[in-house]
Amino acid sequence: MTWIDWPRMLPEIPRGWTPRIIPLEDHERIARRLEEIGFVVLHLTDPMKSERDFHTAIARLLEFPDYYGKNWDAFHDSVADWARRDDQPTAILWSGWEDWLRSDLGGFLHTVAMLVEVNQLPRETVIFMPGPMHLDFR
């Protein structure tokens, strides 16, 4: 299994569990740097406003099987299978999440909490959320 000390190589990114928000203007630079240090970088860019939208988008991105049930139990099973396919360190950059945050805070936060479990996979996986560092909820 390959592990990369990305926090040491990208010291400007806050420490802690992923997912973590990074400034939108740093998105491309961070993606390039992650590739340089050995990560496969996947971009989750589908517009979404619900957990169902998220399940559809993540299933497409990670090539989940056609029978993927688009629920959290199925997510755990499918993401674990995805992680076992190989041990290539992977970074997922999820952009375009701001509208969902504004329209369905509970569903959005539940999804982010579920993504924390991705850190427990047998494959090094980090999730970054390029976006604004301040949001207006008015």
C-alpha cells in the first residue's frame, strides 16, 4: 500500500480529517501538486442539490456497479470495493457544492459526515472541497 505524507508536502492545507474546504482560487494549483506527489486526482463537478444527486455523481465518478442502490449502506459497500481495486492514493476534488449547502443544510452535512468514513479505507483517499471561504446564506 502506498501512503503519501501530503500534509507535509502541502503545508498550506489545514490538518485534520477530510473532506476539507480549500480556497476556490487554489483549486488548480492544489490539483497539480497532488498529481506531482503521486495522487490520482478525480474531479467531482456534477451540480447537485440532494443526497440522491450526490449518490448518482459519486457512482459515476468511482465507477460503482450498475446495481448500486444510491443509499448510504450501498455507498459503504461500493466505496470499500472501489478502495480494494488498487492502492493508488486518490484525491477527490468536489466542487459546486455551495448551492446544495444553501438549499439543504441537513442533507449536505450528513453527506459530509458520511465522507469522513472514507478516511478509514484501505486506500489512501483525501477529499477536498474547492469553494468560497465565506458563504452568504441570505
